[in-house]
Amino acid sequence: MREQVLVRLAGFSKIVVPAGYDPISFDLEDPRVLTFHTDDGMVLFDLDNPDTALASVEEGPEGDEWWLQTPVSEMPCPGVFTLFPDDGGPGFYFLGPANHMLYQLMLKPGNNLPSDEQLVKQGQTFVDSGEADGIRWVEVAYESHGELYTELHNVVQDCAIITLNCPQPADNDLMEVVWDVASRWRLIE
């Protein structure tokens, strides 16, 4: 028996609730198509005739893009990234081209917000910080296994941190995708 997955996808008038922790990628040509990466290989998921071993489908909100929903928040799914439902930590992460990873960390609203200095972990170097459109961001750099990495933290609505972690140099197009995700992130009321 599989454990309950704490994420679901909403869009195209459907809600898709994964039955397990199989990674899910999005088709850029036809965004209604989801691909589940199972132990047996890649399986295209048909919204109109779903494989219930992979996910359940119910009626959902209109829209022409996928949104990732957790019990407390939602954000647009960056189509060039693959979603990995996760049974630990934040409940999910996205992995994109060239090992660009995107994830969210929830905070208690208005409490214990980390300072810029607190977002720089041991072994990391502060690069830059700023604020735009109500989002505070902090960029740090570090070395791991002989490679240089960038970590870009976006503090949104004083209650979540959307982080991009990637090898240097960071891909500017992917950084814009992450900024779009962070700027449209919202709490579920």
C-alpha cells in the first residue's frame, strides 16, 4: 500500500492526485499531457481515461497551465522541470535541465523570518541580495565535489522560501522561470 502523497496538480479543469512518488514531467508541446516516470518506464497519463494506479482525477479549476497544490500553498508548475513528489522535507521538489533544482520551504507567517545572513549556510559565500515586486531574494555561492553552485532564495509573502539550486553559471532563462513561480506563489485560503 502506498502512503498518501501531499501534493496534487490542478489545471485544465482537472485535479490529479498522484498515487505514489513517481516523478511527473510536463509535455511542452501539449501541456495537458503528463508523463509518469515509473520503475517500468515512462507512462503517458491520459486525463480523459486515467490510469488509477498512477493517480486519481477529479473535476477541478479551469486554466491552461498546471498548478502544484500542497495542503497550504500553490504555485505554477515550471514546465521545463520534472516534479518529484517526496515523502520528506517539503513534500516535493522540481528538477530541471542541467541539474537545476527548485523547492519550497514553508515558514510560519510573519514569525522567525530568516535574515539575509541566516540564509547563508556554513561553507557558502554571500553574493547579492535585493527586493523586487514584494519578493526578497538572496543569492549565495558554494563549492561541492569540485563544482561551483548558486543558490537563489526567494522569500515570498513572509511565509515561504522558493529556492533554486544549480551549478554555475546559472541559466538565465531558468532563473526567470523560477522568478515567475515565486511571484505567482500563493497561500491556499
